[in-house]
Amino acid sequence: MELLIGEPLALDLVNTRARDFDALDAPGDFQEWLARQAGRLTVPAAPLKASGLAAVRRLRGHVESAINAVREAVPPPEAAVAAINEAARAAPPYRVLEWRDGAFRTAAQRDGGDLARLLAQLAEAAADLLTDPAAGRIRGCEGPQCRMLFLPAHPRRRWCSPDLCGNRVRVARYYQRHKPA
């Protein structure tokens, strides 16, 4: 599975669908993606069932529509905004006060089931990205047939990964220069 990980969480969600692979097609593949996002998401205790994967797939489609609207500088589809807001409302975070290690601490918690909490976290990540002024710089990879999106840290970045698409492009250019006439 060659998925781009390490972009803002909402982009990582959109990038679960790669050129030849969709991490939402099988529960095991999505669990692997979730495990790789463990520091940014609360991973559900049990793998999602088909209906849960379908709900994440629907949310991913709405997030992708909203991101594409930002990239094209057009208003987002109303259905996308409504779906993202609905997912975020399903398990809103709240702070709880705890006494630990001899001091008061606060922690964020959410009510709702595993799926509702996961969708809410993904929707909030999308809202954070879409309201970030940097969202207008989101790019699509220039690699052939690559559909990955990224937020470039450097203005000259052209590929989702220099090791994946960047290498493919460089090899193709080398071949074109050296192929027999």
C-alpha cells in the first residue's frame, strides 16, 4: 500500500484513494491507515464494518469536494459543507477536569460510538484545513496518473513524494533522452 501519510489529516483522508488502491475497500487496509494516524486520531477499538467504511467513504467524498472547491477558488457544494458539519456535530469534544499526579489536568473527551467519534475527528480536521489560509496552496501531484494531494512546504514541490512519483518522472525523462531513435 503506497499511501501518502504526513500531510494535514484531511488530505491524508482524501489520499486514502490512490491510483490503484483504496484503503476504504477493506477493513484491514483502513485499520492499517488508522494505525499510521494513531498520534492524530483516536483509533476505534474494533475494525469498522462495511457500513462504517461506507460512512467514512461518503465523508471523504465531501471533504474532497470541499478541498477541490478551495483549490479552484469556487464556492463549495452545500451538501459537502452540510455533511462535514453533521459529522462534526455527531460527537463534539468537551473538556473534563481530572485529578492526576497531585494536580488538576484537563482532557478532551467525546461521547458517541467509535464511528461517530472517528467521523467527528475527520470532519474537524477538514474544517481546520479548509479554514487555514494555506488551503489555497493545496496541490495535486504532477506524477502521471497520480491523484494525491499535498500542501507544499516549499513552493517548488511538484510531486506527492520524491521517492514515488518524483522518481517515476525522472526515470521516464531519462528513458526519453536515451531511447534509440
